[in-house]
Amino acid sequence: MTSQPTARGLAAALIALASAGCATAADVAPSHRWTGFADHPHGYLSAEEAPNAALFLPPPPTPGSLRDQDDVAVYRQTRALQGTPRWAMARADNEIETPVAPRAFDEALGMAFDPERTPTLALLLGRMLGDLETIQTPAKKRFSRPRPFVAEPSVTCIDPAPALAASGSYPSGHAALGWAWALVLAEMAPDRADALLARGVAYGESRVVCGLHYPSDVEAGRLVGAALVSRLKADPVFQADFARGAEELARARKAQGD
């Protein structure tokens, strides 16, 4: 078994990086049909069908344990990233609403994500956000881990809303969705898999940089993201949308000359 990275090692790596620089898609029109959470498409899975993160995740580190101390140390050390390019990236990665948020993967994908050109893919990624809420919410409520900036107030890369401060830190939903999106996109564009997966990792790490989650929250989030994708791949509606979305993406990449 490999050892967990130390707080000093993770913080140093992040600082070094900064210094360096329902309906199917056929039934729903492209991105202009929804604008945010208020009219966001629902997920593919019902509450009865979806995995329950409260039942498969291990609990967060016990307060005062070595792992908890490591989490707190990373939080404190990464506050030094304020004002760096990595800090700005973390602020941008706070966006999670579709159809805008997947544009975080533009560079890794090698093309601009355009919901109008890939409506099925846009809807698929959007519906995954709905499924994530179903899967992770029981765990956030069960564990009720205070967020870093709540337990120890300090600078964060965004101004946290009261609802964010009141929500559980464990697991990280952003890390879960970023990893789930990366897994799906990497399967659709296998030649870009390394870049897409690396971006999925960075999307989760942005929550640590931002001061909104601990490293262990992000790691648990990736477990949730993997569980989400695994379950969706057994859903026939998701399978159909995945096939159409992959075709759309292939056509869009070919048209762009990728």
C-alpha cells in the first residue's frame, strides 16, 4: 500500500504549480433550454436506483487524528497561493453549473466545448450533476464535516455563500463531478485521456486551493465520481445518450480538425 502524501508535500506541489504559472437528449433542445439550477435537467437515476455515498464511503478523518492534522496543515499552507495563477484557476473551477462548467475541459479536450454543436453530450453532462446530488447528499448530511474555512476562518478564493458554509465538506461534490466528467470524456476521446484525466484531478484539487475542502474530502469525492459513472453505465438511457454524445463529439472534433 502506498503512503498518503504529507501535508507539506501536497502544499509544496500546489505552490510550485502556482509559481510556474427523465427526458433523453432527443427530447430536449440544446443548452438554451436551461440556464442554471432552477431549471436544470434531472439526473438519470431515481433515489432508489442511485448508489448511496453514505453507505459506501468510509467516514472522514477523526478530528485530531494524524490524517485530520494533515488536512488542516494543507489548508493552512495553501492559503499562501492567494494571488497566484493557481488561485485564479481555483476560482474559475468553482463553476459547476452546466452547460457552462464543462468548458473547464476545453484545453484538455483540444477543442471548445459547444453545447449547440453537441447537445446530447451537454445534456448528459448536465444530468450527471443531478445524479451526483442524489448520490452525495446523504453522505454530506450523515458526516456533516465542517468546511475548512468554517472550522478555521481564513481567506478563500471565493466569497462563500451561507448555504455553502452550512453544507458538509465531506465528500467534495466538485471533485466527484470533475472526476466523473473526466472519465466520461476520456472514454469518448481516448487519445486525449491523459490530459482529460489530469484536468479532472486538478478540478478537484482546486477545492483545496480555494480553501473550501480538505484533501480527504476531494479523495472521497473521486470515489463518488467513479461510483456514479459505474452505475450510469448500466442505465440504458445513459448508454443511448453516451453513444449519441460520443458521435457528436467525434463530428465536432473532426470539423475542427483536431
